[in-house]
Amino acid sequence: MESTTLPTSHPKLWLFTLIVFISNSCIMILELIAGRIIAPSVGVSLYTWTSVIGVILAGISLGNYLGGRLADRWASPRLLGTMFVLAGLTSLGVLALDHLSLMDRVEWPLILEILALITALFFVPCTLLGTISPIVVKLAMHDLSQAGRTVGQIYAFGSAGSIAGTFLTGFWLIARFGTYAVVWGVAVVLLFLGLLFLLGRRRWLTTGLALLVVAGASAIAFRQGWLANSCMYETNYFCIKIKEQERDDEQVRKLILDRLVHSYTSLDNPTQLVYEYEQIYAELTAYQSERRAQAPSAPPLRALFIGGGGYTFPKYMEIRYPDSALDVIEIDPMVTWVAHAYLGLAEDTRVVSHNEDARMFLEREATQQYDLVMGDAFNDFSVPYHLTTQEFNAQVAAWMAPDGLYMVNIIDGAYGHFLRAYVHTLRQTFAHVYVAPTNQEWRTASRNTIVIVGANVPLDMAAFADESLWQKYLLPEEEVAAILAEEPPVLLTDRYAPVEQMLAPVFLDQTGQSEEEN
């Protein structure tokens, strides 16, 4: 009959708690890694994180159930070691399956792709890790009179492990090592523990053999590039990639943040603007510049950009308006660094970058009066809702000149739920709100880029050429009123901003394209 004690002569409760601490840490590491690994394929949104949490919890629940059944029949160090080894091998399987790019071979509704991808990658390893706690509880239960204390301490340390894994991954591991290396590290830890329990009392031989196997396998993995994911740089915010592409017979570099092609940059012609919403921004900037020039002793044009991305428009303004003052709020310092290193943003640029959240920047007392505030922080379906609210709009207005323009680029579909709420909310702060979808058939398209402008001084439409994109796409006021009247207006506030739900029809219409354009 097989022994049911751990491979020590006098097992102690601290050893059991350490085992559960490590296994629960690994579960939470995998959960946070899941969101980053799938981001380049399906983006980041409320739906992706809902799917990640749901699938991981389903795996843990099934693992707890199966672990309890297994523990009642075969609780032993060998069973514990087997579960650790299987969890380690299936964690390595995450890397192998992700390299296969399974979702590039199917065209399913995006939410189905998300669930399928997360389940394929993470359900099995999390199920196996979920078996650990019940087995450890069974092995630790030597005295029923101490059952409550034993179970309580084991589960308390398991929760502490979950907390440690969460903080360690979110604050340090991903940015320091990247997702693939972190998954490899989890697999190595699990395999090492599994071998220790499987080989039992021969602990020195076991340790040496395990270290030798791990070191050899890691060396091979690094040489073969198995630990390199598709990201050029991976940060706490984005998977960043730079690719070359030809656009309009000119070679450009495109910046990809997660699954979104965020910007195109021509190193030879920094004033080239590929996206029509950028060209509309350029027309409005020219209008504002002309209006400022007519004022006596007018100071230079001042512009604030909420979201830097490829710094395409700040570079454009730096060249076209050499006296302008340009500030960029970009939350990710690495995006700013990439703009300098790869996208032609000079080291001695006049563009001043502030690497923080726009809400934190603008909640300070206003020290500047900007003629232009340009919002470009809404990436695909990942919309920072706190930048859509009435409170945020009030903060923006406090930093604007009396005749300033607040220009925002949003994405919505034919139903227009988000568009309708955003325009209604913006009207609470600005006397004049203009809407210009960059697609004249936008009411039949599943996904549209829309420029929205808020101002307290009306625009002089006669100042725009008839052939301008602004005149081409601008919706008449009566059409905007009709759109707003299609359903009861929703006011977006800090306490109520269901942006993801409003974008759900757009989200559900998307199929498996890994690099969507902004």
C-alpha cells in the first residue's frame, strides 16, 4: 500500500501551505498572462477579460472537483507529482498552441474566437492546477480535531499565493520578461515540483536531475526562439509591433498596438497622413490656425494630444506649424520610446510627452489654454471609459481656449449606440458639437471611424473648401438630431458609462482579423 505522506520523514504544515501558495500563484500568473497573450489576436476589452476570468474559474472549479475525487482514492506524493508534471507540460503547450496561430485559420464571430482561444490555451493547465489544493488538504489531514485549522491555513496561504502571483505578474514579470518567458518559467517551476514528488526520497539526485533537465530544455528553447512571441516590445499596456508596408506607392511603417494598426508613418515624408480622420484633423487645424492668425498679437498655436500612438499628427504639426506648442499625453512610455527609435520622432523634437493617464494630467489646475485638443486614445474596442464621461469633458474644457476645438476620433457601428451617447454627453459641456463619419455609407457598415468636434464658438463653414473632407463628411444638424432621437439619450458619467455594452453589436460583428485598422 502506497504511503500517503510527503517525501519527508516528518511532514509539517508549512510545507503543505508552501505547495498551495506556489500552485495558486501559478494559476493567477497564467490568468493575467492569458489577457496579454490573446491581445494581439483578439484585442483587449471587457469581453476578453470576462472570457479569461470565466474560463480560468471554470478550470479551477473542475480541477477542485476532480482533485477531491482523486484525493479520496489515491492521495499520495506520486499523485501530487503527476498533477504538477501534467500542469507543467500543458503550460508549455500554451506556447506551442499559440505559435500555431489557430485563430488565423478560422473566421468566427469575435466573441466565439475569444472563448475558443482562451479555452484551448488555458483551460487544461488551470484545471490540473485546480486539483492541487484538494490533494494537499487530504495529505495534510493527520488529525481530524485540527481539520478546521489545517484547511483554513492551507486555503489562506493559497489565497496569499494568488495575491502574490497577481501583483508580481502585473507590476513586474510581464514588463520585465515578456509573456512567453513568464509562461516558460511557470512550466519550469511546476515540472521541477512534480519531479521532486515523483522521485521521492532520492532528493539530491532528484534535484540535480531536475535542474539538469530544466537547464537543458531552457537552453534549447532560447536557441530555437521558442520563447520569443510576436511582439517587438511588450509592456504593461500593449504588445507593440512595427512593420513595413507600402501605402499609396510609398513605403511606410505601421505601428500595431495589440491587434490594432494604430498609425502609419513615412520617414521620408512625415507630413503624409494616411487616415482620413487625420486629414480632417489637418483641415480643422488649418482653420484654427487661420482664425488665430487674424487675432492681434495672437500667441502661437497650442495643441494637446490625448494619446500619442505613432506621433503621426504631432510630427505633422511640428513641420507645418513650426511655431506651435505641442504636448502629448501618452500613457505608455515605451510607445513614446518606439516613436523616437522607429517612427521618426527626433530626439530634439519640440513635442513634449507626458507619460501618464490623461485623466490624471487634466485633473490638475489648468496651466495652459490649448487651441486644439485632439483625442485619439480609443483603440479598437478597448475604450477607456473614464475618457468618455461628462466629468472628463469638463476637465478638457478647462484647459481649452475660449474658441478652442476638442476633436475626438471614435469607432462605432451602424446602430450608433456609443456615438449617440457620446454626442449627447459632449453637448452637456460644449455649445456646438459636430459629427463627421469618415464613411458616407456608415449606417450600413459594421464598423466606422467618426470624427466628433466640440466647441463653444461655432465653426465658420464658409472657411472650408467645398471639396474638403470636412464638408464632404459633416452631417447636417437635423440629421444629428434625428440620430439622437432614435433612442432615449444616455449620459455618460463617472458612475455610469456602459461603453463596452454599447459597442457590443460592433464587437460581435467582427471576425478573426488580427490587425484591424483604426
